[in-house]
Amino acid sequence: RGMLATAGVFRGLHKTGLLDLITYMSGLSGSTWYMSHLYTNPEWYKGLPDDLTRNLKPGVTGSFPGRMLRPDHFYRNVRALRKKRSSGQTISLTDFFGYVLGQTLQPNKFDAKLSEEADLLKTGKVPMPIYTACTVKPDEMASEFNEWVECTAFEVAQAKYGIAMKTEHFGSKFFMGRVVKLYPEPPLHFFQAIWGSVWAINLETIVGRLR
């Protein structure tokens, strides 16, 4: 739903010529998926966003379980998880969710990185996207406690605490503001899973809405 709405917004901005007047744009959840999908195509601004929207259709209308269980996808994901685990990093549901998103949104650019957007942004030809995520506490309702995180091609920051790190350092270990264990930059689809904020919705919230 968020992807569809954002696709419509981009289509309208492009056709009215307003897209050239925008400096920044921000999104959360499905809107970030569409925005980041656009930016995996460095020259998307030269054509119609409709062209890229059509590219999303086969993946979005396909079978998620079937895509995850395809032998080539399954073994690739298992190898990636084992490599990440053996390096000392934590494995979570976000990894699995990210794989589904990556195989759905950019199967041909599965290893794309968020920091790769920087080269295009430095030209000033397109708006700078600011992707957001919401952090919560496991023992509190998201409506009562939530904190915002902003991600760009240049840094990941949390304004409330005045902290920021280079995007390529996200996931690495820090001590006293310095990197003590450097890990490779996570793939774009891992960020997309975080931006989805699906894990910020707890079971009590869902049950409450169903009653």
C-alpha cells in the first residue's frame, strides 16, 4: 500500500515538473521501499518512474514463500547467514525479511548498498531521500514509546541522542565513539527490512485492532 501510494506521488511530481524543485524527501515503510528501488537505478530521473514501477509488478504479485524456497535463493541466503554469523554478527528475523524484500524489489541488484546512492546525490540532479525507521521497546506499546532513526547514503543518525555514523559502518561495533570491529556494510535489502518497522507492531496491538 505504501509503495503504491508513493509510486503515484512520484508519477504526479514527475509529470507536473515539480520533481526538479524538491531538495529532500522522506519516507517510512513501503514508501522507502519504492524510493530505494528508484535509486538502485542511477539514471531513473531521465525516464518515467512508471517504467520502474512496472518492473516491480512481477515480484510483488509473485509468491513470497515460493521465492524464498527456490533452491538458488535458499542456498544463497543460507550461505550469507552463515558468513554473517561466523563473523560474530547477530542473525535476526530482519535478515529473513530483508531477503524477501531484496528478492522482490531488486532481484537483479540483490547486493546493492545504500551508500552507493551517494554518487548520484552529489550531482544534485535528484532529491536526497531520507529513509526513516522507528525503534521501540519490547515491553512497551509502540504508541507510548518510539524513537526515530534517519538513514541516508551518507549516515545513519538518531537526532534525539545527537549520534550519527557513516552508513558503511552501520552494524559495526563501536566503543566510545570509535569503530572497534568493522563489518561490511549491510545490503540495501537489510535496511529496507529495518525501515519497514514491521517488528515495531507487537501482538497486543494487532489483537486490539481485531477486537
